[in-house]
Amino acid sequence: MQTVDFFTPIVDDPYTFGMIAAANALSDIYAMGAEPITALNLVGFPLDKLDHSILKDILRGGMDKLAEAGVPLVGGHSIDDLEVKYGLAVTGLVHPERVLTKQGARAGDKIVLTKALGTGIIATALKAGMASDEAVQAATASMLALNKNAAQAMRAVDVHGCTDITGFGLVGHAREMARESSKALVFYLSKLPLLPEALAYAGMGLVPGGTHSNRSFYEPWVIYETEPSPELRDILYDPQTSGGLFITVAGDALTALLAALADRGVAGAVIGEVLEEPAGKIFIQE
């Protein structure tokens, strides 16, 4: 299988941006239960406007994250662009009968999320010069973390479905799973893991444009049985970068999955469950 992902800088440091972009690009492979085996660089850079050392640091960050993942870089392509962009095309391998998809959710499954939410909001606060060092460090650490260990944990257990939470936000990617699996999903607001200060920044209006776009597109399929605060509603639709894995697993295998995650240093949060119907709907409860 092959995936591709690239984007513009989300942090100020070029090296860190390169690492985050690489981790984000690898995530799609991990989400399908596969092992990444090779990668290709994708680069856009304004050669006449920025120092070439910036490009060098971006590529070094990507290389170091690939080395951490154990994935060789086998080439790539670059263009002279008005705006910096970086990412990867990744090839992965998985047995055809072991592929995990958004179609696999089953009624009665529990939903496990492996990273906290709020990277888009904190990145917006950073761009506005209003994010604390603690919030930036927590968000950066989350985005830098490979989903490799989480993928290994779910491969050790019989999970049913998986996706990763990225640009469409929690509700957007959940809606895709609900639609593809012909099931309904329930989220518990009190169980959602949140990055430090994400709610506070949302309350200050430091919300990326993608949050509003996601809400406009996906909210028609959402049923609020508990009305969230405006800040928490923003979290539901906040576009994530290098977000966590969103895993559905049978209730009798939940303990084994959480233990497998913990053994690999991953904190899994049980944030909801899967219902038989109404197909395609997302319920929000306390």
C-alpha cells in the first residue's frame, strides 16, 4: 500500500517541522496495520527567498524521524515553490487479511484514542504569539510521537477498525468510520484527552479556520445529547497534525489492548463506543 502527505510548517523550528511532517506521513500506514518499508521526500521551497540551511534542517528532521521508524529514504522530488512544504510518500506492507480500515467497526466495540486533542488550536495560539511554553512543548511532543508503538499494540490484539485523527478532526474522521462501517458512534465528552491549555485558547478564539470548515461540513451528522461548551465543541472539530490512532475493539479485548499500549509507552483513552444504528450518526454525551 502507498500513502502521501505533506503540508506547510506548523512550528517555527525547521528541524522540528521536518520531524513532525515525517511522523504525520507515516501515520496513514500505521493506521492500516501495515509496516512502512520505504519513503520518498516531497519538497516545496522558495530557493531565492530563504536560506538553504532551512531546507537542510527540514530534510534532516525528516531523515531522523525515518531513522527512528526504521524506514529508508529511497529518493524524492523537490520544486521551487513560493511557500515551504514538506512531507513523504510512503510504501508499506501488510497481509491482505490483516488490513485495518474504516469499514471494520462493529456494534459493541469500544473506541480507543492514542493521543490527546488540540494540536490545531495550540498551533494557532503559537502563531499568534500567545501559547505558553508548556502548551507548545506538549503539542510538539505529541506531534513528534510516531504511531509505530500504538500500531504494534493493536496488531497484537484482534481489533476491528482503525483510522488516524488528522485534518478532519475527531468528528470528521469518526463520521468517515461511521459511514463506511454503517454504524453509529458515541463519544463521551468527559473522557476526551486534551492537550494542556487547548480549551483556554479555544475560549480566546484562537481556533484554526479548518475547525470551522470541519464543523460546517460534519455537524449535520452529529446529535448532541449533551450540549458541549463552545470551547469543547471546537475541540471536536479541531484539525490535528500527526494525531493519534482511533481504534475500535471488542469489549472483551479492550483490557488486552490497553495493556499492550501501556507496555509500549502509549496512553490509550477509552472515549466512546459503537452502536448498530442509526448508521452514519455521531452522538455526543457527557
